[in-house]
Amino acid sequence: MSEYQIMVKKFGGTSVGSIERIEAVADRLVSDYHNGQRPVVVASAMSGETNRLVNLANDINPRYRGPAYDMLLASGEQVSISLLSIALEKRGVKARPMLAYQLGILTDSLHSKAKIHSIKTDKLRGLVDEGIIPIIAGFQGMSEEQMITTLGRGGSDTSAVAIAAAMELDTCEIYTDVPAVCSADPRLVKKASELTELSFSEMMEMASLGSRVLHHRCVELAAKYKVKLHVRSTFETREGTWIMREEDRLENPVVTAVTHDASTVIIRLLNLPLGTEVLSTIFTALAEGEVMIDIIGQGQANEFQRLSFSITEEDLHRTLDICKNVLGNEVDVAYDKDVAKIAVVGVGMRNHPGVAAKFFQSIHEHKIPIHLVTTSDISISAVIGREKLQDAATSLHQSFGLDQD
Amino acid sequence: MSEYQIMVKKFGGTSVGSIERIEAVADRLVSDYHNGQRPVVVASAMSGETNRLVNLANDINPRYRGPAYDMLLASGEQVSISLLSIALEKRGVKARPMLAYQLGILTDSLHSKAKIHSIKTDKLRGLVDEGIIPIIAGFQGMSEEQMITTLGRGGSDTSAVAIAAAMELDTCEIYTDVPAVCSADPRLVKKASELTELSFSEMMEMASLGSRVLHHRCVELAAKYKVKLHVRSTFETREGTWIMREEDRLENPVVTAVTHDASTVIIRLLNLPLGTEVLSTIFTALAEGEVMIDIIGQGQANEFQRLSFSITEEDLHRTLDICKNVLGNEVDVAYDKDVAKIAVVGVGMRNHPGVAAKFFQSIHEHKIPIHLVTTSDISISAVIGREKLQDAATSLHQSFGLDQD
């Protein structure tokens, strides 16, 4: 084994969002390097750049998501890794910018949402052994046909974890613009606190329920390959949040965090014919249209049944189109945008009864009407009126003992 | 042989400078395609993009021109070829954006000024046979070490000619924002006319003497591989200027064009010690500093010698630094920016005496002082006062019978 410590470090778009920030990241890497680390860097595109490129593509054809779209988007990371390499070379540290094809990040051929098949590590290890810092373009891969692919939302985090896993490392650092994962969004809940530890399953649940710190897929991969994630600030040196296996954690609190998603919409179909055939038809059509269904509620009244379900706002127009296509004009399709989803998450609730009781008590005390409810083994979520979101979050945060002193 | 006509078509930065222009280029390509052509497209970066990227790099380190610089700049063409491909796919024509490594454009490892060694054409021919339009990133290549390289100024034109040569084609179309190569810059000489034909050697001479339509290297390559160049407008359908071998031309006029370069500077060293050693020392140091020396004049006065030479303005500060380093404080280094170079070019002058006489008569009639003069077998050039540039150009254009009716 080598004497130095290899560490995969992923820097997000805001961390490399300007020349000044790129220079600051370079300073930090040089300091880590001189302190005995051997960084393997994964970078996102400069903040705003991917959106700029998406807009250019959409100006021509918003529906096209084939190979040329992926080649277009992949140019964003090519720029940021080149600049970061130039900044490191200026500081007298050798750096090597690497695109997916140069490193050997092989994926399937599903353009704009490819999955990583394998990563070659021999070249990477060779560079590290020579004292060169590899600066790898996140978010991109190469298909068997030698075409550039991209990994979809949260892609650079996924790249970083996959590289750490391929190098058989037990940790991966995710540098971002927040100092840690919090027990609730501090903009919503004043007494929110920074979490020092979190389990993979909680982080995945939080990502599904609206937390935007890490994407579900990256955490899933980290859990699968037992790569601890360290989410921390690019702009501060103190530690942030460690995300790890439940069994490695000292303590698993009943509830770890309150999560919300303000971009929720409820769709209501009030006069559906009875029977399960129509339900199957609707959800099949929505699945084919790639609409993510969140919580479903169903009830019966006389000769009709009612169906309501929540989706994210960006899928709203597509969902309405599909419902009208499938159901024709006889069924009333209504939607409500003034809602939000609130949830509590914690692996400890598996062994603690009474969490649901406390959840509903807390909501009830504030007279907050609930539209839809669902539970998993480690979460309870509800769709409520959006104007009550802050009350609900603050109340739940307090009830479950998460308030900071 | 196949029935269709394969044609390499190069589009410059202004031709793909906006979404509207990219859509217009796509329309044109689709029309060519349906008229029986099989286009092989080479594109530059969107106008302004390469400068934006150069500025980002310079903000970190203006002296760095290594591999990361080339990777950075190469992203510009990656964007334009992706967008052009999306625009073609929208029109129902299959397109394949191709980067240098995907096509197999192999170069040496001289980053930021690499030279092409070889181009693989099997993949290209396969695509064309399938009816797919290859959209190739100009300006870039790949070194043996699998690093991205760039070809320096005029690189995309060079890429296009090299691809046409590798495919053994006899023509290459260069689409640009002017309709043709002119007998003089129309902004300077009102009676300038569009040239229908030009020889390779004339075009190379014009490029060396200040014409910016095509880079010297691209014409040199075209001459070597006997690839006729057709310079024409992206925005009009009529033909432009054909650049070809002298022996293929119907007629070779004595003088074909008047060329100028307003970014000329004269350096004057007035009190150099006698002898050739000091001259050798100066020019060796300037060559090592990559200063391009243009015209040289030298004379003797008592115990000193005078040296003057012209350079382009962008090399001025470097030149002054080098002269001071080499010569110390005893030699006076002066420079004059208020000058310009004017030249007449024509392969016919090889067989026609009296061209120099007519050149100097024309200059003399307008009482234009001459600072430096030089000739080649197909050109006569002089550095004159910049304020006299228009007079000189207009007068020479008229004297050599180039005025449009």
C-alpha cells in the first residue's frame, strides 16, 4: 500500500462558478496535497453553464435528447476541469484534466440518462502514483459505440461515488455551497441544526422527499459499495455531514430530519367510472409519459370513484395532457398548485411505535388540513396547503426534538 | 464509385454564430443533400466563443498554453457541432457530431499549434454511405498520448482541407461571411472587385501579406494535395472564388490583388555596433521569442549601423522586451505604429518585367514616403505611413488595371 491517502473530491457548479472560486478550490487542493493527501477531483460545470447549453438545444428542438444533446452538455464540464487544471499548474502542482473517454467511464447508451457500467482505474492510479492530480469531468460517460453520454440529474455526484467505488476507497467527499445536511431547511425552520451523521437510507428517503443536497442515485450507489459520503462546504475547512451505513452509526435517532417539497401539485379526478381498469389505464399512460407519481389517494362515492395523486410541478402540463387523452371529456381533471409536501424521516422509527401519532397530533394542533398521506418504514409524509408549510415544518421539528438549543 | 458527390463544407464562426444562423446552415445542408450531394461538414466555434474561452484561461494564467488550454478551447467546436446536428435531425436528416478523437484526427503533441499527422477516413465513409451527415469539430486533433490538441490560427480551415485530402476529394468548400476573395479590401478600395479565380501561391502570398480570408497553412495544404478551394458566402447561393493550381487557371494576370496589413509596426535600432554578430544575436533572440519578422532594412552610418524591421502589432511588447534584454541600455530602441504594409500580388509578374517600376511610379505620384520594401517572385510590398494607406491602395488598384467598371 502507498503511504499517502487517496481521496475523491467532488466540487459542484457553485464551487467552480467563477475564476475566483476555481482559484480558491485550487488553493484548497494544493493545501490538501501538501498535507499528504492525493486528491482525485471530480467537477461539475460552472454554475449556470449547463442551463445555458440546455437552452441553446431547446431553442432548436426541446424534444431532442439524443447523442448530440449529450455531447453539447458534456462541454460544460470540459471547460471547468480545464480551468481548474490551469489553476493547479499555476501553483506548481501537476494536474491532468480527464474526459470520460480518456479515463474510461463506460455507460449504457441511454442518452441523457445513462448508467455507468464500469470505470477503468489503472490510468488513474498511475497518475496518482506520479503525484499528478487527476481532474475528472463529472456527469459524463462513453457508450460502447464511443459516443458521449450524460448521467442525468445529480450526475457529477454519481460520477464521484462511482470512481471512489472503482478505486475501492471507503470515503468520498462532496464539496458544496452548504456546510452540511440540516435537520430541516434553515430558510423554513429557524431552529434547524446541522447533522453530523446520517444513514444512507435516510439520505435516500430525504432525496426522494424533496431534499436537494444529494441525488437519490448517488446515495444508492454509495450504499451499495459502502462508500461513506462526506458532504461539506467548499468555503470552510470544518467537517460537514457524514453519510454512512446504519450499523456504523453510534446512534440512530427516531426522527433525524424534517423534509419538504414545495413544488408539489395535486391532480384530482372526481368522477371516474368504478373499477380498477380505469386506474390501470391512467397509471400506465402516465408511466409511459415518464410522469413520476408520488402519493396516491382513492375513494368511492355513489356510482363514481375519486382519484387524487401528487406529482412535481414540472410534470404538470404533461400530466394534464395525458389525462385528457386517456379519459376524454367526460371526466373532470382538476389540479391544485397551492400545496406542499412535508415529511419526517428517521431509521429509528422502525423500532419506535407512536411516530405517526405524534406526527398527526403536531399537524392537528395547528389545524392544518391534510390532502394526502403516505408512509414508508422510515418516513411519514403528507401533502398539505402550501400556506401552512412553515407552521407544519416548525411544529414537527420541535415535536420530534430536533430544535437546536 | 458512388453516385452521389461527397463535398467537404467548412462553416466559420460567424456562419454558426447564433441559433438562427445554425438553422440557416442546416436548411442549406438539407437542400444540398436533397440535390444529390453528401456533405461532410467541418465547423468552427460560434463566433466570440473561442475568445471567451481564451479570456477565461488568461484570467488564471496568460502564459499557460499546455494540454488543459487545448481541452478548454476545443469545447467551443463541441458546442457548435452538437447544435448543428440537432438542427439537422429536426429536419429529418441524420447527422453525427464528431470530435477529433472519434473521427481519428491524429496530430503531433505541440499543444495550441499542433500539426495534423493523419486522418482516418473509414468511419467517415461508412457514415456517408449510410446517408448520415458527419458534422466534424474543426480546429482540434488528438495526440498519440490521447490528449486533445488544437491547430492554432485558421485551424478549422486546415481541418477541412486535411479531411478533403484524406478522402481524396478534389474540392473543399469554405463558407464564410464574405461572398468572395476580392482584388482589394472593399472597405479601403471602392472599386475592388470579387475574384472568380486565384492561384494557391497568390492566396498564400496574400495571407502572408495581411489578407485574413484564409490562413496560409490551409492554402499550403490545399496546394500540396491539389484540393481546389471554393471560398463562398454562407448567406448567398452564388459561387465565390475558386483557388486552384496555376496550370488549371485559364489566365494568370500580372497583378491579381492589392493586399494590406494595418497592424504593422516598425522597430528601429539606430546605433548598433558594426558587424554581423549583433544582427545574428538579435534575430536569434527574436526567433526564440517566437516573434515573426516581416521586412528587414539595414544601413551603415559612420561607426554605427542602423537596423529596422517590421513586425505585427501583437508582438510589439515582446519584441521591445527582447531587444532591451539583448542589447542593454546603450542601443536606442524606437518603434513606429503609424505605419501599414501595402502589397501587390500576382503570379503573372514572374514573366512581366516593369511591375516594380509601375509600383514605385504609382506610389511616387502620390508622394507617399516608403519606410521598407521587399519583393518575392510574385509580390512587391512596402511599409508606408498609415495615413497614406488608402491613397496607396486605391492608386495601385487603378494602376494595375484592377478597378471594377
